[in-house]
Amino acid sequence: MVKIAFNSALAQKALGKVELVSEKDPETASVYNHESSTGRCLLTLLGLAFILTGLIVGGACVYRYFTPKKLYHGAMHFTEMDNEDVREPYYLPRIDEEVEIRDNIAIINVPTPRFGEGDPAYILHDFQRKLTAYLDLNMRTCFVIPLNTSVVLPPQDLMDLFMQLMSGSYKTYLVHEDLVVTERIDDVAQLGFYIYHLCDGKETYRMQRRSELMGIQKRSAEDCFTIRHFENKFVTATKICKP
């Protein structure tokens, strides 16, 4: 019995020495301390990255929504034909517009004409998505069509045009554009951020140019209105018809 008790105590003492050496092993402790320090550094860096991202995004939003918008005003006098031999009337009709250009987007405000025909509207050209949206302010209805890049000037050229118009009057000519409603759009979110905010909560329709439609178009039963506007060095009378 004495022999067994002696051996058990000796084994426990030896085990205690092994555990003690293991706990105080400088190499093992160094590895654990290094891993712990690295983890804390990574977490700190990630936290700083999230904070900086929030500051950048928040600053951009504040700058975008709380700084004054830069609006350019322009006006054009126009005749029905681009022909100097045609006898001009004493008074030439005039179109006034305001344009805001940002984020590859042009938003044009067409007020009610002082004289002559035309309906007030907002026109939004999304150069990234290649779409144009017309918001008729009388009917509170949106109409969307692919952007006509052969007519609408790109953002920088459009800004240069309005800068020229702000310095003096401009005489030009009138062209006609005939558009026809083809279908209703139920989900305006698919049209992008800017058109969504312009047309959200309003009836929205897709359009096509009449010249691109096949077959004979019945015009007698159509409900039409006209927007006179410009995004180039000429005035366009856009006629929009709902069958």
C-alpha cells in the first residue's frame, strides 16, 4: 500500500511539472500573444474601414441633397422651316427651358409657353440607361422611350449649348416628332433610379416612334398632346398620342 501511494504522488508531481513548463513556455506564449494581437489589429482596421466608408457615403449624400442645384436657363426663337428665303412673321415664337445636368443625367423643365402651343413637362434623359422620360405636368403621366442619341446632345455639349443661350437670344427652326403609346409599364423601378423617382406613383407608358410602327395607324381616335422643347440647336415639337 505504501508503494502505491508513493508512486501516485510522484506521478501527480511530475504531471504538475509538465503543465507548469507548458504554461510558461516562452515560444508557445509568444505564438498565442502574436495571434491575439493580429486579430485585434484586423478588427480595428475593419472598424476604421466601415467608419470611413460611412463618412464618405454620408458626405456625398449631404453634398448631393443639400447643396444648391446648378440650373441653366435657355431660350430659342424658331420658325417652321430652316429656310432663310421664307418670309418670317413679325413675331417669332419662343421656347424657354431650364436644365440641370448631373450624374450623366439631364433634367429639363419646359414651362407653359407664354405664347403659342405646347404643354408643360419635365424631360429626363438618362445617358447611362439610354432612356428618355416625358412627364406631362397637365395629366401627371409619364411616357418612356429609348434615348435618341442622334438628336439629344451629350451632357457636356448640352451644358455648352445652354451656356451660349444664357449670353443671348438664339434663332433656329422647328422639327416634328411623332410618338405613339404602345403599352403600360407597371414596374417603374426597372427604369432606373432617376426615372423611378420622376414617374413613381404616376401612370407610365412605353412609346415608339410612329415611323417605326408597322401597318396603318388610325389617328382619328387618338388622344394627343404636344411638347415643344430643345436639347440641340433646333426646337422639337414632340407629339405624343394615346390610341
